[in-house]
Amino acid sequence: MQETLATVAPKPSAATTRQRGRWKLLLVLAICAAPLLASYFMYYVVKPGGRTNYGVLIDPRLHPMPGLAASTLDGAPASLAAYKGKWLMLVVDSGQCADACRKKLFAMRQLRLMQGKEMERIERLWLIDDGVEPAPALLRQFEGMRVLRVAAGPGSQSGSGALRNWLPADAGSSIDKHLYLIDPLGNLMMRFPKDADPAKVKKDLAKLLYASAIG
């Protein structure tokens, strides 16, 4: 009888298995981020002549999210990084919230509603840059909006200074005049002008939500 020799392949080492796992994880992350990265490539590199956008595009590399010390209205520590994973409409204003501030909060609420079934992908955030307590009636009026107070804290930048460095404003204007948009990866990417046209802002938002598979 002729013996048949079975060839047994050696088992991969633990280090090889871990390395393969890391490559698989990186591949999954790359696939998830591809649509958003492609849209950035089109905006910043290709820049087609037919492209029209109402908001001013911001290079996120020049304006990274700062280490802000923030808190909820009841004093609990909070972080802007907690909102990663969603498109974030952001405004900055005093807790007193005069007429111009109320118009911005109203615009954010309506812009989110106008996105229809896509509105759950969007969060609204009001950053209060002083110690004034917002009126309870105002918070009830804009229920569902996130509200954080930005303050100075150990190991972090002061609230007002860090915000001005992070959020660019139009020439001759200030950050409290604008509505800003942050992508699901936490990158500041767009600024809308003072008293922005809601129909044009809606169009920009719709384009971004359509182009992005994340958030």
C-alpha cells in the first residue's frame, strides 16, 4: 500500500492575525469615509467650474476644532466632540439672545425641518459665550436644540479666544453673525453669511447630505 502524505499548512502567528485584523478595520473605515472624502476632493482639488455653493467653504486643516472647556446649562462637563457622527449647525451668541440671535435659532430649526426624512442626520448647537442664563421660555421654543456654555478651564483655551481662532468671520463681521456647518467627522467646513437666505442654505445642506453616506 502506498502511503499518502498530508501536507498541513502552518498556522499563522498571533502577530500576523492581529496585523490582518488591523488591515480589515482600516479597510472598513476607508469604505465608510470614502463618500465624504470624495466630496472634499471635488470641492478643494477639482473645483469644477459649474459648482455653485451659497456658503463659504472653509479648509478644515486651517481651522481644527480647539480644546474648548464647555458645559451644559446645569454645569456638567461637555465636549463638542460628542456630536461627531452628525452634521452640526452651530451658532455662537450671548445667553441673553437678542432678536438677531433668535432669528438664527429659528433659521436652524426650520432648516433642519426642511430636510424632511434627512433631518435626523442634523443636530443644532447654540454655544453661549458669556455667563448670561438663557430664558426658559426661549429654550422651550427651540426644544431639541443642544445648548452648551463655553468657558475657560485648566488645560484648555479660553472660550471667546478659542472660538474666534476656530471660527472665521467675514471681513468687518464677527462670529456671532454667522451660521457654521461642521461635518460628521468634526471638521469645520462651511460658513453662511449674516441674515442668510434660508432657501440657499437649504440647497447647500441638501447637496451635502446627498453626497455623504455618513452622518
